[in-house]
Amino acid sequence: MPAHPSQADALVLARKVASAMEKQDAAVRHMGIRIEDVAPGLARVRMELKPEMLNSHGTGHGGFIFALADTAFAYSCNAGNEANVAAGCSIEYLVPAACGDVLTAVAKERHRSGRTGIYDVTVSNQRNEIIAVFRGKSHRIKGTSVPEGSF
Amino acid sequence: MPAHPSQADALVLARKVASAMEKQDAAVRHMGIRIEDVAPGLARVRMELKPEMLNSHGTGHGGFIFALADTAFAYSCNAGNEANVAAGCSIEYLVPAACGDVLTAVAKERHRSGRTGIYDVTVSNQRNEIIAVFRGKSHRIKGTSVPEGSF
Amino acid sequence: MPAHPSQADALVLARKVASAMEKQDAAVRHMGIRIEDVAPGLARVRMELKPEMLNSHGTGHGGFIFALADTAFAYSCNAGNEANVAAGCSIEYLVPAACGDVLTAVAKERHRSGRTGIYDVTVSNQRNEIIAVFRGKSHRIKGTSVPEGSF
Amino acid sequence: MPAHPSQADALVLARKVASAMEKQDAAVRHMGIRIEDVAPGLARVRMELKPEMLNSHGTGHGGFIFALADTAFAYSCNAGNEANVAAGCSIEYLVPAACGDVLTAVAKERHRSGRTGIYDVTVSNQRNEIIAVFRGKSHRIKGTSVPEGSF
């Protein structure tokens, strides 16, 4: 593989990484999160808000909305096959979510330099209302998701 | 009940509220979170990190650590029997969590004025290492968790 | 003025508001911040990093970089002539700034509903490197910057 | 100096570091910030809100309140004579500040591990009202504030 892979190669790699991550991602399976699309610095994931995801006010528990956004963040910041973990995250809740809502989180890389990256995630419902915005800061660690010579 | 309830009354109320919240809290049951103690402006909750809570790196998924902290936040900011929801939250991850770790989140009210409150949450593991710090901002809405004349 | 002003009207109003704000904005004058452009939900401001804005490491003091970003945030969230104040802000520093750097902060509205708005600000230097990202949450209060019938 | 300095030594060192930092800190002088006390992991700083620190609403400009909090953060996270810079900060504004208010920011270390530290800062006015809370994340870099053998 050349030092500067083509955009097409980078997209193929991003999807291989996502596929490898998903196989080992117990949390994603458990919450029924579907990894819809992953590209370099981008990810779109989806989840239906189920009854066990409601809080005592009967609306979507912030923890699950966060987990969905965090998943989009994780798949976008790992798309280059360099392992990255979350250093910190913030979320602002804008509109409550209801049982049965289908939530989509889209993560985009805003900045990357050295071992640090900044990713912005928007969480929307099935009416395209933005219900939360999330910002994640990633930290690169050693390791890859798929063996380096495998693609 | 007098306008300025005694500390003892406030503690009784906080525990009634927590008990009422817990009965309706599907997310807490689903994650196996135990509400250990609630007092005015304070809450301590506990969760064991189970295999389905791991991410693709094999460590605790940030979403579940967040959810535990968020739960401590929710029970502490609702302890006065005025309904409060999260307006925004931030979390900083300090140390990874491993499968089987028993995590404790302790929330403390830092400030309350008007309809806004600030709560700090510390998440520790069974070795008393702080693994994450969380800050939540609450927004008071209409409603109570237990009927106002019931205590 | 019609209930739904044209885009042209909104742009004229945004600039009138910015001009009125700037006249009363002692902090902006004091720091030498230039309000370069304001449009509905958008603002671009500029500042040269002067010797008195350095910290003890000899690089740009985070407080002044924050103040520049915060100014872009303030002018963008007030552009509709409804008074808004900051409820909370976060900043991530990515690259240090040096004495003499000319910094540009661009604020964009991400979301607005009810009395709350979310604004993202990017701070760049004269080499177009992003040196910091900022997110502000606004809260609408009573009042306007220019009299309501004056345009 | 022994590997584990006594608390008294650590306090002497913290004050030497603060004194060395202050001499080079143009921003602190420019804003009239007084470094009142520094100890290991702690700092208290004070500033009067002057007319040039007001925004267009006539209240304290968020940038200067941030700068005061950020200064307390900087002096507390550098007190051990290892150079630290801010990686990111967040602030929540709770009560507006008025011209002439005397603001005190107190920073406390919440956590330190590896190269990362978390510091909480509370900003109060002369009536002991908390007007803002701030959280800073520090990142250790190479270097010291005072020569290592000088104390």
C-alpha cells in the first residue's frame, strides 16, 4: 500500500475496520445499534429507543443517547486503522426522545493533529430534529483494528 | 410540612423520591445499577461492568460509564422532589475499566440557583481509583416524583 | 416588517445589531478585536496576539484565545436582535499561539430551539491552522440590542 | 532534595514557582489579577471587574471571568514545578458579574495521573456567591518554572 492511500483505499480500509470493530463490540449489539456507514473521519449509526432505555420521566435516558453518539464518535475516530480511545466528551440535550424514536448519530472529524482528534456528533430523530449535540476528544494509542498488511 | 423542612425531613423525602424514581427506571434495572444511597444533593450508585458493556478494545464502553455517572447525577438533582432533567453533561475518562470491575459513582451538588443546578460526579473502581469525572447541568421542569402531600 | 423577514432584511438587522453592540463593548475595544463580519447565526472576528496576552510559557494565554472565541459566539447568537447571554462554554486548545499571530474566530449556529442555542466556533491563525475549537450554549433573555421599530 | 519532599518543601516550591511564573505573566499583570495564595494543587487569585471588562449588556464579559478562572487553574497545575498547559476547559456561568465586583477564583486539583490532571475552579464574588464554575484539563509538557536544583 502506498504511503498516501487513495481516497478509495481509505474508504475500503474504514469499512474493514468498522466491520472488525463491530464483531467485537458487545455493547453495540446489546443496544441494537446499527453501524450504517463509515468513511474516513465519518460514521453514521442508528438505534431505536426501546422501553428499557427510558428514564423515570418516561423519556429517553441520557445515558443511551450518549452511548449512541459515543459509538458514532468511536467508529469515526478509528476509521483510519489507528486505535483511538475517548479522552473526554460533552453532550448537550436539546429535545427529549420518546419510546420508539429512531435515532441517528452522525460523527464528523473536525480536527486531527498529533495524537489528538476532535469529533462532532449530531443526534437526530426520525423527524430530522436534532435532539442532542456531542463533542468528543480522541487520544491515539498503540495498535490497529485490522492487521496492517491485510488490505 | 413546614416551609423549611428539617434536615431529617429532607433526607426522608430524598429517599422516598429515589424509591419512586427507581420503580419507574427501566434503564437502571436493565444495566443492573444499584441505587445505594440518596440524600439532599447527593447520590451514590454502583454497577458491575458486564461483558456486554465492553467496547471493541475490550475495555468498558464509555457509554456505560457515562450512564452510571448520569444516573448518580439524576438521583441527586431530583432528591428535593422537584423534577429536573439534564441540560448538558461532560465526562473526562482517566483510567480504563475492565470486565468485572465494580464501579461506584458519587454525585454532589455544587451549585443551585433559579432553575439551574451543577453537579459533580466521581466514578471510582473497586480499588478506589478515580476512573472518570463527570459534570452535569440540570434544568428544573414542572412536576414532582412523589405527590407533594404524601410525606 | 413582515413576520418572516427576508434574508436580506435579516442580514441588515444582524449588521445593525453588531454595530450597536460594538459601540458598547469595552472589552472588544480593549483587546483590539475587530468585528469583521456578522450575518444571521454567523460571526467572524479577528485579533492580533499582543505581548500582554502571553502567559508565563511565552505562548498565547488561554484566556485571550477564549475571549476571542467568546466574542464571535456573542455576536453570532445576538444577530437576530434578541438578547442572548452565555450559559456555558467549552474550549479545546489544539496548537499554541505565538506573539504577533493574527487569530480569526468564526462562529456558526448549530441549533436553536426555545430559549437555547448551540454555537460552534473555530479559531485559526494566519496560516489557516485551527488552533482551538469552542462550543457555546446561549440562553435568551429579555431585551434587544437595537429598538424593535428602528429598521 | 529527597525523592518524596515533605509537605513543607512542596509548599515552599509551589510558592517559588508561582513567584517565577508571575514575573513572566504579562496577561496577569495586564488584567490586574492578584495571585493570593498557591500551594500544591491549589491556587487562589483575585481580580476586580473593571469598566473595560464589561460586555455590551453591561455585565462582566465571559472572557475575563474565564481568564480569571484559567489563571487559578494554571497556577495550581504548575505548582509542582513541572510545566503543564491547558488541553481543554469548560465554564458554566451562574450569576452575572457587575462593574466593581471583586472576583475570587479558587482552583483545586481533582485528579492527576500520567501526564493528565483535572482541576476544578470556583469563581465567587465579594458576597461569596458562586458566579461560575470551571473545569480544566492539564497536559504535562517538558520543562520547569524554576531551575530544579534551586530550592
